Amino acid sequence: MRKKIRAIFTLVFFTCFGFQTHAGDFSCQIETTGGQTTVCQGKSLVLTAASINGSLPFEKHHWEGPEGFFSEKDQFYIRINTETPGNYEFSYTGWDADNFQSTCQLNISIMPLPSVNVEQKTGFFRRIFHRNPMPDLLVELQEGESVQWFREGKSIPQAVYEKYRPQKPGAYKARTTCAAGCTAFSQSILIE
């Protein structure tokens, strides 16, 4: 009789408390497309949840984060809306076939695009001494930003300063890159 009671106790102990060992090994992580947690406004971003440390694959999924920032809620992945710059926390909870769960979080920073305004200026003396002079093109850069000038969609070699003087007619634009690596183009300016 004692052996039978010990066997029942052992069975009850492992049935009720055996999950602790399993749960300790059951964990998740969130990965991003490109492996980056800082992304530029408007860029595509997908978060993917994965089980790690030899855990079983997740059967059920639940994502939490700012409202309106993702589409799929009951998938192992979500597409993030990156139109609004800021810092955001996303949380994932996954359950395996035995209903054991694991939760993990990830912070994402969405960086704003630089603003690009190009001005055309023709100096006083150039207007006096030249008939129909081509204007200088100017862009104002913020700290840590850089610029590349383009003509007809092609980059102009060594045209990397705030001021550019066109040498021939065409459609010009500037691409500004901020310190975080986000880029934006100006409107095209037609120089005749």
C-alpha cells in the first residue's frame, strides 16, 4: 500500500509541479527585419516572435503595443506602422501546445525623416554681369546631416555641400541624410 501511495504522490507531484522545469526552459525573443530596433519613418518593419532555448514552437500568439501600430494580432509576426516617429514598446506572449506561456518585450525607435527645403538664389553681381545666370541652389542642414545633389535623377560627383551651383539646365534635387541614416529628397527644381 505504501508503494502505491508513493507512486500516486510522485505522479501527482510531477503532474502538478513538473511544468516548472519546462517553463524555465520556455522563453521567447522578438526579432526585427534587418535586425535593427531603430528604423526610419515610413520604412517597412516586421517583428517576428521565436521560441528559444529548445522550446517548443508557439501555438497561440498575442501582441500588445500602441493602438493602430500593427495589423496581425494572432500571428507569430506583426507588421509595424512606422509613419509616426517616437519610441514604442511591443510585447509578445506565446503559448505552446501544453498551454505554457512566455512573454518578451522589445523597444522600437522610429526616427523622423529630415526636412529638405531647397532655395534658389542669384547674387546681385551675377545678375548684373550675366544675362540669365543660373541660380545657386541652397539647402539648410541640421547638425549631423549631410546632402547629395542630383541632376536628372543621377548623383552629381562631389556635390555634397549645402550650396550647389548648377552647370547646365535640368531637374535638380537634394537628398538629405540625418545622423540616424534616414534620408529624404527635396522637390525637383527645374533650372532652364
